[in-house]
Amino acid sequence: MSDISTTQATGRLRRPLMTLLQGLFTLALTLVGLLLITFALSALSPVDRVLQIVGDHASQATYDQVRHQLGLDRPLPVQFWHYLTNLAHGDLGTASATGQPVLQDLLSTFPATLELATLALIIGSVLGVIFGVLCARFAGSPWDLAVRTFTLLGNSVPIFWLGLLMLALFYARLQWSAGPGRLDDIYQYSVEAKTGFVLIDTWLSGDRDAFFNAINHLVLPVLLLAYYSLAGITRLTRIACLSEMNKEYITLARAKGAGDMTILVRHVLPNIRGTLFTVIALAYTSMLEGAVLTETVFSWPGIGRYLTTALFAGDTTAIMGGTLVIGMSFVIINNLTDVLVRVTDPRVR
């Protein structure tokens, strides 16, 4: 009996270890694939990085010298190895558009995007889950029809058009909110950027007016992104709730006298939490990637606007760095979501 118990205990310990090793192996493969893609973007790009540096009127000797310094005259496997070596040392190259290291540019721009997307996700996910549950509770009612129409518009209307409309109405016409940017000019250079998150920096500065000015600037872009995340979260929450409502444990709960709202909150939501975590994580990653147009419309100095400027300038080095950061964000968020689902849902284990 003791041998059987020991074998069972060993098996219970081995399963989580194998799951962890499989997860780490998958993560490593994903990162290698991401690095290969970002490197291929540079290697196969029609933009000549050497010409960006030396100009069109440089001599052939100067062109060849710079090309050799960049390592572009070496075989692709050697270039990829040097790319990995530089990444290990935190060297993403120098952006030709700004003349600064790409890592420094990303450290100054990514917090702005992270702040915008995180606040939008909090609002969008909370309202999306509430609306989705209420739509499932009152399925087929005028409320359900109105919310579904509202969310359908969120997936149909171009985000840049709606952003411009919001600026024209709430900023230019009604003057209810602040305009583009993160702060008014009066606070722009008086607040020290310690963290890169404007709400934290203005709070740490002790300037109460600057803090409320930062909130005022965040309102429109955050609500815009939250609306687009809310649309998908509401629709998928409604579908997941309705699919659970026909199962046997719901019939048993009804037979015991539980009301529909009690069933949805106490029984259905805990059983679809894995789906909700996945949907919210996908919304978060899409906002980190899709904030380009929002940041452009609202002159928000985030990574989306940085990548847009780099694309127009043909700055391959900056594009590679920005793509790598967004790709890493995708990988990290997806893996954290998988871990969260496994921890909170015994059925997955």
C-alpha cells in the first residue's frame, strides 16, 4: 500500500512539473519565432538602412564602409546571431528618425500606451461583463436589442473617425474635455516624468491641478478604446452565458428555486471565467496593438504613434524594436492568461 501511495504522490508531483516544462518550452519556441520574424522584417525590407545613414549623395567607399560597420555584408545567419547578441545586451540599435537608442525611445513611449490601454481595459471589461450578463438575462428584450446594436456599432465604425468626432464635439464645440496630448502646455514641462505614467507622475509632483488635467486628457481616448473593447467583451459574454443556461446544473438550480439573475451570477459566471479571462486578454493585446490610430488622432505620445512616425520615415531599426516590444507583450499576456485560467479553474488542471 505504501508503494502505491508513493507512486500516486510522485505522479501528482510529476504532472505539474511536466506542464510547467511544456509551458516553458512553448514560450521559448514562441520567442524564437518572434525574433525570427522581427529579424526577417529588417532583412527583407526594401528600405536601405545604409542610405538612410549616409544619404543619397555619399560615395561608394563611404557606403561600403557603413555597410560593413552595420554587419550587412555578412551572411544572414551571422547577422541574426549578432542581432541576438545585441538584444542580450539591451541594444536595439539607433533610430534614424530621433537619433536616440531605440530602447530609450521605447522606454519613454511604451508606458503611455500601457497606461491608456490598461485604463480602457478596466472600464471596457467591467461594463462588458455587466452588459453581457444583463443581455443574457433579458435575451430577446428591447434592452438586449439596444445593447447589441450599440456594440455592433463599436465593431463597425472606424476608430479614427469616431475619435475625430469626439474631439470635434466634446473638445472643440462643447469644451467639456481637454484636447490632444497628455497635458496642457502649462504643465508639460513642469511635471518630471519619473515613471512615464502621466497619472502617477502628476500625483507624485504634488500639483493637484496637473493631476486633474491629466485625467481630463485621458477621458476621451480611454473611453474610445474602452468602447471598442466593450463591444467584443459584451457580445462574447452574452454568448457564453446563453450557452451555459441550457445545461443540466442550471436546470437543477432552477428546480431548487433559484432566480435567473442568481443563476447567472453564482453559477454561470464562475463556470465561464476561463472564457472571460481569454476574451479580456485578447482585448488587451488588441488595444496595445491597435492604439496606433487612437494615439495618432489624440496626439498621444505612445508606442503606436512612435511606430507610425517610424513607418513614414522608413526607420527599419525603430520598427523592429517596436514590433518586438508589442510581440513580447502578446506572448507575456497570453502566457499569464493561461496560468491564470489553470489556477482559477480546476477543470483545466
